[in-house]
Amino acid sequence: MQQTAPNLLEPLYEGYWFGSNPALDSDHPVSVAKAPVFVRCGRQVQCCFNRYFLGAAAQARAEALPPDLATAINALQRTAAMLAGRALFKLERGDVLFWHNWSWLHGRTAFADGEGDADGAGRLLLRLWLHSDLIKPLDPRLAERGKAIDRDHKRAMLEGMQG
């Protein structure tokens, strides 16, 4: 976007409130403060982007996304979709994938559990949080977002184990 739409970066650096996944029944369905989509960290950029959660926050706040942010989000979605074709891969049984959640936009295409497996076993997705001194510290606004997401997932997991 720096190359294709630099005029649209400002609202992404300003950010917006983030909503939560309603299925997780969050204690804080909207972040307490705006969280930037992009944050400069020296020569690197950290990123926290999920169009759904930005829209969920706007809905919970009973307002529309600011027009300049909505335009920037559309441009970011187009840029991400264009770049997505450059990094396609298929995970096979036994494969493991690691990525830095705050510096990579990621998504997935549709899948069917057990597809191609002789035993029809479903997929197993485990979350693992690794911390490394090799990675620059996360911007405090993004760190708070991450902690809120972790709390929601942990609570949902514990409730699922009890129910």
C-alpha cells in the first residue's frame, strides 16, 4: 500500500476500535481504545487487521466506520488479495506452520475435514504461543488486543471443557 495507495495509510495508522467474536461471548465486546491497523516499529511494520472485527465494533458502537477508514480497508483488502496468490500452500498430514501473527496477514481457503485421508480423520488445530527475544516487542495497543483475544479464547476453551 505504501507503493499503490500511500494516501490511504493515515487512517490505518490511526486505527479504530476492535470488536470480538460473538461466539466467544467476550467480557469486552469492543476494545477500550482504538487499536491501529499498522504500527511502525523501527524499519518494520506491525499489523492487526481483521475487517470483520472492525465492522463488529462499529455496529456495537451504533456508527458507521469513518469513510476514510472504510476506503483504506477496501484498498488493504484488495492489496492483500493480490498478494495472497504469491504464497499459496497446502498443508499435508503431519505438517506444521508457524507465522508471526502481528506481521503477516493470513487467511485460508475452504477445506473439508478428512478430505484425502484414508481414515477420514478431521483436522486438529492447536494454538501455541511462542515468545522470542529475537522479535521486537509488540506495540502496547496491539499487545492489549492480543491479551483480550487470548482471554476470550481461554475462557471459551475452559467453558467448553466444563460443558
